[in-house]
Amino acid sequence: MKTYKPTIGLEIHAELATRTKMFCDSPNDPFNSKPNDNVCPVCMGHPGTLPVINKKAVMHVLRVGIALGSEIADFSEFDRKNYFYPDIPKGYQISQYEHPLVSGGELARVKITRVHLEEDTASSNHDDGDYSLIDFNRAGVPLMELVTEPVIHSAEQAGNFGRELQLLLRTLGVSEANMEKGEMRVEANISVASTEQTTMKEFGAKVEVKNLNSFKSVEKAVAYEILRQTALLESGEKIEQETRGWDDAKGKTVSQRKKEDSHDYRYFPDPDLPKLKISEIPEFSSVNLKKTMPELPWEKRKRYQKLGLKPTDVHIYVSIPEVGAFFESVTALMSKKESILLSSNYISSDILGLIKKKFGEGKESEISKLSFVPKEFAKLILLIEKKIISSRAAKDILTVMFESGGDPEIIAREKDLIQKSDTDTIEKIAEEVINENQKVAEDYKRGKQASLQFLIGQGMKKSKGSANPEVLKTTIISLLS
Ligand code: ADP
Ligand code: MG
């Protein structure tokens, strides 16, 4: 039987978060201004202008390299990639070819080939059939390109790599990396080899898929290509190397260009820019940059796992920074492991539950706008731990805090939810319950244990959850014996 092995390599672009563009001082703000507003003679490619390297953009890429455990170039330079298209004002794009800033490294068990720095192109709008509109606000925005080795073997792994990179870029403050806005763009190269092929050469011909605007699209497009290519191989056809576009509405890829007519970009080092001797520039030194590194997503995961958090909670805190920040500020006020774990349960199930109910699915980040502060929530946890309130009362108190804020202890008093352990009060409740449920009480006397649970439940209800269940239980038992 023949088997088919899919292989995927990703090329990912990300617009870097800087104040100004890559080689001039026009604002880096492609979304929030009117078309062709953030431009100057440099990014419009006027003759006689000279580019100046944006140090911040270089630092961003170097920090990505440090996070990936890559090799940071000692020598780096920018090259001109020559081609003619209206979105590229100079007739060439400044990019990197022979000497990228970053080589090698690994993310989510995927080997990285390189990470280099270039400039973005203008955005074109072809919506009207008669003409195209070009907006140069994006021309010259710093753009990072990361290339992976062809070592991914499933659609899911491709999607997860993209998500992990997005998380890293956001954690480093390097890019907003929003796929829908095009701040992060993923191109997937997919090939399928049959076992026969594998014996001759390792890979099948690769198909490059563009126009992927979400991680879901990446997964769907890769899965689609694997099926399409496998079916072609099954029927004895050959896969042609080509570029295809993803049609999200139709859920399929469509051929755009066959056999990339082997572009000659005539790359050559840009004579207008200085060579970079990375180690000699203080801002670029790895020692200095390492000091600016925040805790990385996988480091955070490890720390949370060690704390004993549930895997689902770890995932939430790492992937939704606002929720993670809330968890951090609550637990900064605590020293005991049990308190931290208890807090985690209340955050991930109760607080997020209330948020979802009020704001809808996917709105977890609303946690940064709660009507109570971490300190008040920590106090609620303390009240539960000291058995001053029951866990049932805690849920009611939390709902009040969520709706209108406030100190949990004051809410507990106002709502009469302070756990009652004093014998007189409890005895009164127990007597009432027995009187109102005489048949059940008789059942218990005749040995039916479930009846005791029912009576305790009724007592808890009567006290609105404020009775200490242990005291209530012993009182009922003693009254009935
Ligand atoms: P090209 O010269 O066509 O741009 P590269 O060697 O630069 O090709 O690779 C571009 C991307 O394609 C990389 O992410 C790489 O991992 C991936 N790739 C290369 N060959 C294959 C293949 N046979 N199957 C899947 N992906 C591949
Ligand atoms: Mg390439």
C-alpha cells in the first residue's frame, strides 16, 4: 500500500511596532490615517533621498532571534530586491538576502531557517474593475520575515506554530500580529510525497498558498492541499509547482501562477545603507537586549505547571494576557499554594463564566475592566479559606461584586451570608427543617442516609448558604437520635 507524507514550511511576515517607518521618519501607522498621508520623499522613492535604518526595528528582530535561541549575525546587511510593480515606489524593495539578522533557532519544536528585516509595500485596492487605488501609508513599514524549515507535517501543527509565533511577537511587544488586519501574514508551502517518491528524493513538488487571513484559514488551506495533492498522486498525476490562493468562502485553493517563472530579483547589497557590525553597536548587543526580555510564553507555561494549575487554566493565562495579568496580580497577594489554586478555579470558572454570560464568548479580555480590584477578589478567597463564607455564598458575593463592585466582607454582612456556626442559630434552623420534613426525618431514623443529605440541603437553603454545613450536620444528627 502506498502512503503519503505531507510536508509544510511556513513563510511568515509581521509588521513591526515602531513609531516611524523602516528607513524614514514617516509615521508607522498604516491603518488609522487617511490614504497616502504618512508619506515622505524617502518612502515615496524620490530620487536623491537616502534611507536611514530604524534601530528599533533591528532590535525587535534581534529580540525575536534571542527568544528563538537563534544565531544572531555578527555581520548583517540590507539588499535591494529588484522588481517592477506599482506597490513598490523605488523599483526595488529593501530586504536581506545573504546576511539576515537571525539564523536558525526553534519554536514549538519547528526549526527556523532565518528571520530577516525588510520594508512593507504599498497596499493596492483592485475592487473597482476599471482602475486600482494605491495607498502608500504602508510602503516602508518595517516588516519581519520568518522562514521555517520544511519540518511541519500536519495542518494542525501549522496553525499552532502560527499561534505560538503570534503569542511570542505580542509578548515581546514586537508586533500586534493581527492576522485579520494583515499585520501578520502566513504563506504555507505544502508538498505531499508518496512512499515511492520518498525513496528517490525526499519531497514532492511544493505548492505555495497565499491569502490566508486567519489561523483557521491556514489550517483549512493546508488540510485542503494535502487532500488535493494526495488525490492527484493517487490517480497517477504529477503535482505541479505553483502558487495558489485560498478562497475562504469556497473553502478551497485556486491556482494563481504556475511554476513561478524563476524571478531574477538581482539582489545586491544596498549601497545607500551602512553595513551592520552587530556586536559593535551597543543597542544591538545580545547582553543588553537580553535584559529587555520579558518572561516568554513557554517559560510562563512551565512556571504555571509547576504551581499545579490545571492545563486548561495554564492555556487561558498564557494565551489571553489580560486574564493572565489578573491572575498574576491576585496571586501576588498570596503566599500559600492552596490559595493560588483556589483563586485559579474561581477566575477560570466563575469570573470568566460571568464575563461570558454578560459580554459573550471570546470576550475574556474584559477581565481588565472588572468593577472590583484584585485585592478585593483576594479577600473573597481568604473569606472562603477561613470558612467565614461558604463556597456557595462566595458565588453569590462574586456575582454582586461583578455587577456593582464592593468589598466582599461588607456584601457578605449585608446579604447575611457570613457562615453561621453558633449553636443557637443552627439549632433553630435544624428544628425548622425537621418540622417541615417530618417524613424525611423518619426515613433517616429508619436508616436512610440520603435523607440526611436532603435535610442538610434544606437547612443550607434556609440559611441562604450561610450555615456552616458541618455544624448543621451534627446538629440535625443529634436532634434525630
Ligand atoms: P523558494 O526558493 O522557492 O522560496 P525556499 O527553499 O526558500 O523556496 O523555501 C521557502 C519555504 O518553503 C520554506 O518555508 C521551506 O521550508 C518551504 N519548503 C521548501 N521545500 C518544501 C517542500 N518540498 N515542501 C514543503 N515546504 C517546502
Ligand atoms: Mg524563498
